Amino acid sequence: MLKANVYVTLKEGVLDPQGDAVKKSLHVLEYQGVKEVRIGKFIEVCLESKDKESALRELEEMSDKLLANPVMEDYRVEIVEVE
Amino acid sequence: MLKANVYVTLKEGVLDPQGDAVKKSLHVLEYQGVKEVRIGKFIEVCLESKDKESALRELEEMSDKLLANPVMEDYRVEIVEVE
């Protein structure tokens, strides 16, 4: 069994209305120092595999096909644990 | 200016219907090796501050109050860059 994290973030230049709403709420809560907030996804995947290399390739495929929208999002895959 | 990442994840034991839906879709795409998917948030925050210690405290406060729901979510704050 293998654990991986996939970080999905909006590409630079893509507007993030959710992040802007959170920023405004933080200002209302008196956290004036907050200059920018961007919200992405943090996806934890457990895979039945022991080979890091092939798992990484497979996870990149999954990200391209389903986990991220390659038009407006970037992703980064990280293998965190192999049992 | 200081950059921080906040990782918000569902607590263990809390059901994740979104993650289950993604897992099923990955099985349909022939990734049968996927055993579990949990979906959380990855929040990037830019703060006007130079003091790591106080920024970390502030970000933990923000997470408790707004970024995470402490009843069902855990969070982890990480300072990534100080300019």
C-alpha cells in the first residue's frame, strides 16, 4: 500500500472568487495583514502498489484526467509513504 | 511579506462522500488500485508580516475561526517563505 498527496492549485492569473471571499471575511475578523488567499485542493490517495515510479506516473494520469482541470489548474503529486 | 500554506483535512472517521465519488470515478477509469481518496483544502495565504512566530499564531487563529471547521476538520499550518 502506498500513500500519495495531490495538490491542485489554480494557475497564476486565474481568478479565485472563493479565495477573495475568504480574504474579505478575514479582513472583517480584523486580520488586515492578509494580502491574498488562494484556495486549492489537497487530495490524499491510497494506492495498492509498491512501485513508486509507476504509482507516480499513474497519479499524474489520474490528475490529468480527473483530479485537476488542466485548463485552469496545476497539480503536484507527492508520494508520502510506502508500506 | 510572508507566505503560508494551510492544509485542511477531514478528521479520521468523518465520512467523505466527495472522496468516495472520486474513488468510484477512478475505478471506472480502470484505476482499480485506488483504495481510498480523501479530499481536503489547500489554502495559500500571503500575509504582511515578518515575524514567523506571530504569523503562525495568527494563522492558527484564522484556521480555528474561519478556514477550518474544528468539529470535523483538522488543519496544519506551514510557513513556506519569508521575504
